Amino acid sequence: MSLKNTQKIKCPDCGTEGEFTIWQSINTKLNPQAKEDLLSGKLFAYTCPKCKKVHYVNYGLLYHQMEKQLMIYYAISKEDEKEILDTFAKMENGDMLPGMESTDYTLRVVHSQNQLREKAYIFDRGLDDRVVEIMKVMMVAHLSQTNPDLEVGDIFLEITKGKPERFVIRLKNGVLGNSPFSQKVYDAVKAEYIDSKGDGKQNYIVDMNWAVECLKNK
């Protein structure tokens, strides 16, 4: 099931109070529009009814895609993360959450809205997020070698019209860049680093730190 509630929010610009829907969990089968709002960024966007300014509200939620047996939890604090990791561990031992028909799920924890949207896109398009994170680390290593003065802040895979198109790179100085997605590189990375490592369903936190350790242990 999906869980949501309505809260009063005061606009930081004009002080006008309005209502905003906060989702504790989204079941994409029951609420496909909420899924689309998440992917577009609208789910966290509050528009003031008076001045029409848009502000982004930060809150944690559970993204549940039943048809793909996927759960992604956006944790906004260490306490939230610990609680969901404990819940995921119980699921491994056979405890099912409401709406589940099996515990054979891919489980992930993320730490930003962008990471949540990216993971949802990645799994929705049938990609392996472990491969994507390894590709990111390889890109950072290449940039460090060719442009040692550049410091990378974030990298996210951009998917348009159902296909991975490019990696968007944000440097720590705020400058944005991009690098095209290569299916050939994706396949090569998957074959070398992933195929022999199981399905990764219980790699709860798969990010660039995870990818660095994966490359170290190869």
C-alpha cells in the first residue's frame, strides 16, 4: 500500500501557508502518478499558492515497485537508515511487509532525492545500478588523471525517452559537464566485475563508495 499525509507549509518567500502532500511510501502499481511525479521531481516540489515560488521539501520515503520486486528507501538521517537496514535484514529472514508476496526483493538505501530518482530510473530501464556506480568511479579516475585540478562533486546517469543518454557531472566549483553513456563500456564492466558476484539484491547501499571497494577487491 501507499502511505501519505497532508501538512501545512509556510512559504519561505512570502509567508503564505498552503497544503503539501508528503508520501511515507509509494506503491508504483497502486499510485503510478506518484511514481511519475517522483521521476520528474514534482513529488518534492511545493508551489506557493500566492507567489507561485517553487520550494523543494526534503523527507524520507519508501519506493516500492511490486512488479519488479524492488524497494528503495530514501533515508534522511542515520536513525532512519539504521531502522530500514534492520527492516531489510528481517525481510531476508522471511518477514514480509504489507503488500509483499515474496521476500525475494532487490533492496536499496539512498541518501538524496537525486539518488532516489536515479535508482528508480535505473531499475525501471532494466539496468544494474552496480555497473553504473563502477562506471562513475572509472570516470572520476579518468578525470583525475587528465584534469588533476578538477574535483568531482556528483555524477548522475541521465535517462531520456527510456534510454540511458549521458552522465551528468557536477564539479565541486559548481560547473556542470557530461559524458555520453556507452553501452559497450557498460557491458564490459558488467562482464568483468558483476557477472560472478551474484544478483546483488542485498547490497543495500550501492554507491560510488561501494564501487571503489568492489574495484579494490577485484
